[in-house]
Amino acid sequence: MRARLGTSLLFFLHGLIVSTWLSRIPAFQAHLQIRPAQLGLALLGAACGALISMPVTGALVSRNGSRAMAATSTALMAASLVLLPLAPNRWWLTGALVVFGVFSGAMNISMNAQAVFLEQRIGRAIMSSFHALFSFGGMAGASLGGLAAGRGIAPSRYFAIAAGIFIAVGLVCGPLLLGSDKGRRGQPAFARLTKPLAGLGCLAFCILLNEGAMADWSSVYMRRSLLTSEAAAATGYAAFSFAMAAGRVAGDWMTERFGRVAIVRFGALLSAVGLSLGLSFPHVYSTLGAFIAVGAGFSVIVPLAFGAAGRHGSSAGAGLAAVNTAGYLGFLSGPAIIGFSAEYAGLRASLGIVVALSLVVSSLARVVAVPGDATLSSAQEPVLQ
């Protein structure tokens, strides 16, 4: 199906673009001589950009559909990569990350809205498979970034080449997407804050804060705390992304077999226990094992939360914007929180925040339930061929 192919490419590309930046953070930190707290503040710039763009994108998707917004935001997010290596100091880097965050947030909302609409049209759970491709993209980007670092390729050159390729692929995706997911006339473009959306927003904030912390600090932790090489440090996020991808490949089957609530509760507990053990035994292999446990535990939680959000709002775009804004704020502010904490308590102790919030997510597991929905209650929609 053309629409599924196009949506799959978008999710893979989003993970690839994000991890292209994440995998080279240690190089930026060393080049600009940024302390952990200063790096955390710079990373907060992306959170501010996403916070601005997500509600606006949700409204635009509700009124105009997700196809055009997805294609446009993908190209702009890829192009914004070239701004990052141009930053001469941490303040310019923060500004560049604001721009990066604006387009990242817009792409996130529009591609997830397309995925929710497609899932409803097909009539079976497919959301986890899309998020698996995001994780595969993250793994590929981290691996390529580590390879580039090992070969001494400067971020400026690497990001320029990558951006050109990503823009070309993103433009190809646009015509493949469904273009009929506009909200019904008269529906509000912004979601009302209902109890289900509030609960989903809280869960999304916690789990994506944890994902953001793992994404931005896993390689730094291995480089600075375990004293690995820069190339070896990139394997931390690659291991985390691989486990996320593997869990999401089986995620749709697990959802139908065990149920949404049980999957979220068990996954959050697995992450808390795994990371606790990894931090207690600070060695390279035990740490990689911990990152794998965290990735596997987190894997299906976000797809289930976003899938539920897309069916609780006045439209998929509005519901996703409400929950994704909270979640993505967590994803991009989490690294800043870890950075400020690491300045005073050390990075190993600060990653205990991820353990604590995983336990909170486990306690909130019931909010992902969709009433009357064993797998996908909107299966009355025609199945696309």
C-alpha cells in the first residue's frame, strides 16, 4: 500500500535525522567546551521550538490534513541540521536547536496523525510497526554517526551530506500519503483538556522525558563516566535504539495478546529494574545490557499512548497535539534536567531520575486503555488494499 510505505519512510527518516544530531553531541560538547549544565541548557532550545510548533501543527493538521504538513516539515527539519555545526558558541547552538525543534515537533505531529488515520482505515493495530521504523532509523543514524566520528569526519561536512539525502527522500514521501484526514467541519482545531487526555499527557511527559534522557546522555555517560572512545560511546544509543526497534516489531502482536495496560506496566518496570542494575554495576557491557533493557521496556509505551490520544481528541491532529506536546516537552527538556542534576550530583546518580519516572509510568498504565477496544474499535472503516 502506497500510504503505508510513505508513512513508514517518514518514521524511519525522523529517527535518522534525530540520531544524526544525537550521535555527534560529544563532538559538539568538546569543540565548544560546554559543561554538562550548559549543554543541558542548549538542548532545552529544541524543547522550546517543539513546544511552539506542536499545538500549531495540530490545528493545521485538523483543518488541512497531515499530508502536506508531513512532507514540508520533513524537508525543513532535515535542512535545519546544517545550522548546528555553524554555531560558534553555546548560545548560537541553542538558537539553532530552537529551529531544529520547531520542525522536529511539526514532523512528529503530522506523521503520527497520518499513522493514526491509516490505522483506523486499515482496522487493525499497526502503530507500533511505524514506531519500530523510527527506532531503526535511530539505530542507523547512531551507527553512521559513530562511524563518521571514528573516521574523523567533521560534523559540518557530515550534516550537509546527510541533509541533502534526507530532503530528497522526504519529498518523495509526500505523494504517497493519504490526503483525506481533515477534521470534520465545525470541530475545534485544538483539543479540550479532558481527563483521558490529561492522563495520557502525564504518561507521555514521563516516558518521553526518559527517552530524551537516554537519547542525549547515553553516549555522554559512556564517554565521560566509563571512559570509552567517542566511536564506542555512540554504541550506547545504538543499543538502546535496537532494543526499541525489536520491541516495536513485536509490539502490535503483544498488544493484541496481552493488552495495552499490561504491556505498559511491565515495560516500565523492566526499564526501572534494568537501568538500576546497570547503574549499580558501571561497566561497558553491563551498561549496554541496561540500555537494551530500557529500550525494550519503553518500546511499545509511546505508540500505545499516541494511538489512544489520536482517538480521544476532536480529531487525530488535535488529540495528538495535546498529548505529544506534553510528551515531546518531556523528551527535549529531560536532557536539560539530567544536565543540571549531573552538574551537582554526577551523571550516574542523575540517571536515577529515569528509574523513578519509569515507576511513575507503571502506575499510570491504565490511561492507555481505549474503552470497548480489544484491538482497534474503529474497525468499521473499509480496509485499504
